[in-house]
Amino acid sequence: MNIGDIIGDALAYPFHNVKALVLYIVLGIIAAIIGGTTILSFVTAASTKGLSSYALGGVGILGILIFIILLFLIEGYALDIIKFGIERRADGPGIDIGRQVSNAIKLLAVNIAYYLIPAIIIFVLGLFLRDWILTIISIILLIVFALANFMARCRLAKTDSLSDALAVGEAIGDISKVGIGKLIATVILVVIIAIVIMILVGIIGSINDLVGDILFGIALVYLIFFYHRAIGLLYSNV
């Protein structure tokens, strides 16, 4: 598929499974509202003394935990979207809470690995190299591992195997199979579209905080579906 086909398909894809889209939009809205309430609780707790501050702090911590769980559910479902993209299926994945929580935990492990490895390399090189050389190497490493992380997500979605996803060398090799130019161009277009959507949401949401939270939740879920569908389609030729 060319880049135009990938972006066009990914933009329309969230509406192919209305049931899941609505469910995860509701979860996204709840997550956004809880996130906003949590921030408010911490701010209020910081300016309050006594038991009230502890209570508000407790509410804030609980809010963070619920926020993380909801995002886990959404991210886990997104991995199945990648899988359907790789298979070029037009329908949407079924909702399987157990599987999708497991997906999210695996994704967390993959993300940690692909950002921890370059961090360790950069730290070690920093003991020997000059600042400007280290800066150049750091930028290259972060770009390579960020792109490899895209491939690792796809490998995990395709095989359900964490070991396949953590095969760093093979994930880096997949970059050339997809085409580094095509991969970067697709990611840039996805980012631009996401920025435009979020700017519009921010402008409209500035009218009212609750409206802003609801719109942010809707946009967040839509963009997660859109982004992961695009990545899956991009990997479908590998």
C-alpha cells in the first residue's frame, strides 16, 4: 500500500467497529475526566493543611491508578488493531478484556526495553566521548530505536510473542523491509494529523472544562485507533 492509501484507510478505520469505538471513547472520556480531577486534587491538596490534604492526596493517587488501568485497556485493544491492520482486515477486533490487559503489559515491557537500551548505551558512551559527538550519536540511537519500537509492536501483534518483539536486531532489520523513508513519512503525516486534531479540540474545549475533557477523551481514542491502524498497514508487506 502507498502512504496515501494507508492514511486514508486509517482515518476511516475507527468507524468500522462502532461498538468498540463507543466503548473505548467512554473509557477515554472517563480517563480524561479522572486525569483532570486528579490534577485538581493534587493542586488543592498542596494548598490545604491537615486531614483534608491527605484525603485529597489519596483521591489523587486513586485517580492516577484508575487512569493507568483505563489507558492499559485502550492500549491493549490498540495492539489488536495493529494485528488486524497487518492482516488488512476491514473489521474491528472483538473486545477481550483479559487478552487486552495482557497485551498492554507486554507493550509496556517492549517500550521499556526499547528506550532503556539506548539510554544505557548513551550513558556508557558519555563516559568516554565529547559532548558534541555524544549528542549526534544519541540522536541517531534514539531515532533508530524509536523506529524499531514501531516494528517491535507490529512483531508482537503479529505473533503474540514477547520474545519476537524483544528481538532488537530483527526489529531493526524490519525497518529496511518496510522502507525507512516510507516509515518516517507515514509517522510524520500521522503526527501532523494528530496535532491538527488536538489543536481543534483545544480551541473548542477552551469554552468549558467538562466539554474539553469529553472532547479530549474522544480525540485520544480516535487517534489511538488511527495511529495503530496506520502502523499495522505499514507493516503488512513485511
